[in-house]
Amino acid sequence: MTGYPKFVEFREEGPREGFQIEKKIYPIEQRLAFIDMLSDTGLRQIQVGSFVSPKYVPQMADTADVFERIRRVEGVRYTALWLNENGFQRALAAKDVHIDARLLFYASDTFSRKNNNCSAAEMRERQRDWVRLYKQHGFAVETAYVMAAFGCNFEGEISQDRVMDDFRFILRLAEEEEIPVPALVIADTMGWANPEAVKRMIGGLREIAPGARIGMHIHDTRGLGIANVQAALGMGVDLFETSVAGLGGCPFASHGHARAAGNVCTEDAVFLCHELGIETGIDLDKLIAAAQAAERLIGAPLMGRVMHSGGLAQYRRSKS
């Protein structure tokens, strides 16, 4: 066991991952107010929306307008998701998008076809072109993801060897293109991970990439999200992608209720870190307020725990 990190970075995905799953398209003014609240919490990065097909994800059709109108706070990076070169070009054309150049890999071929309309092997090879495209525009690759890393609702169990093969490809690609190794993000896209599997996966990745920063994108689909976060923390992971109030999920990832595939809840994970003595730079009370605002906006109970109970600071202060 490596031991807990001293500081953990949370990258917020609620404004994108949260609203893309909803059948209703919420007014842009309400979403802007929500993003503005997140900007004041101490989060360093907020994924505002995605530049993807409006035919398949109409909820994100106005992402460029959102970037035009958000209130920016110094020190906060406002990012977007894209799945192909066209989406990247749209992100470049939008106002002040922070381009977090990323590479995307799928451990599940079926999920790749559903999410990206190509095989996992084809998507892997496309990443060579992505690296060169980023270079052409002056961006360094920041992160590389392997999605459905623990299992897939369509294909079942995913072997660790399959996942490590993708990460080895990433390392070779970085060497061939003479770029630094990006942060390597293990994505439990459909909530198949458990704490022991998380520790094995991180341990395996450290063996082949001992100097790389490792991140986790964890879904709480089956209730193990926070347990998996703690397992990753114990292995020294200091980068997590989360979603305030447990908003969202991938629209192609679940056979069940849409909201069941939500990303692990930001404020719950931040609360865990604070209880373990790990710094995050985040104001938990402001984050809880943003989560409660998200629940009012959605108009349905959301998955977060701390947003409904509050943290412990107020009780500790009253007893001191």
C-alpha cells in the first residue's frame, strides 16, 4: 500500500455528464447559474459541456453558447469533451475553451461502437492522428483514458491484461511521438469495479508506468463508488473525475434506469478526503450548496449523501 496523498485534485464533470443523460433540455440560464456556483467552490477544473453530435446528444447542442456566457473565475479551467476531430475543431472555435488534450481508448469493443461508432481497434489507431492534431495546434496531451476498464454491461468482465495492453500502447505512442507520458486515467464507465480490483489495476499500471500520474473516473452504479475512491486513495491516486450530487452517466452505458449510472459524487468524495486529512482546496459547504441547487434544477432526488446530511464541521464547531 502506497498511503494517502497529501492533496487530491477533483475535476468536476457534472455540467456535462449530468445534463447529457437527462431527456429534458434545461434552460441555459439555469445551467449557467449552476456552473457559476461551482466556479466559487475551489474546484480547479469544470467540464462545461461536450462538442458531440446534436442528433444523439441534443442536450449538449448549445455548448458553444454556454462557453460564451459563463462567468470565469481565475485559476479555474473550463473544459469540454469531444469524441472526434470535428468535435475538437468546434471546441477550438468556441470562446475560451481550455483545451485539455486527451486520448480515448475502449477496453470494450461493443461500447466503443455504441459510444464512438467505430471498433476499439479503430479508435486506438485514431489516437495517433489525435496526437499529431494536438501537436499541430500547439497542445500537449494531458490525459489518456481507458474506458470500461473493469467490465462492460454489453461484454461482461474485462481482463486486466486487456486494459494494460491499451496503456502499453499509450506509452509506446508517447515514446514514438516524443511527448511526455500523459496522466493515465482508469475509467470504470459502467460501475463494475470493486476495491480489490481497483488496487490490482492501479498496482498493475504502476508496474508498467512507474513514473506516470494515475487518475480514476469512477461510477457509483452499484454503490461501490466511495469504497473504490478510498481504495484508489490508499494506492496514492491524487486525481479523480467526479460529478456534483452524483449527476449523470453515459447514455449508452446502462440497461437500467438512466440515473443509476451516475459518476461518483464530488461532495461525498471531498468529504471523505477531508475526514482522512487530505487537502483538496475545495470549500465543502459551497459544494454542498451547488449540489442542492442541482437537485432543485433537476426536480428529482439525486444520489449524493453529504448534500442531504451536511458535513461535520458545523457539529464540531458547536462542541468546541
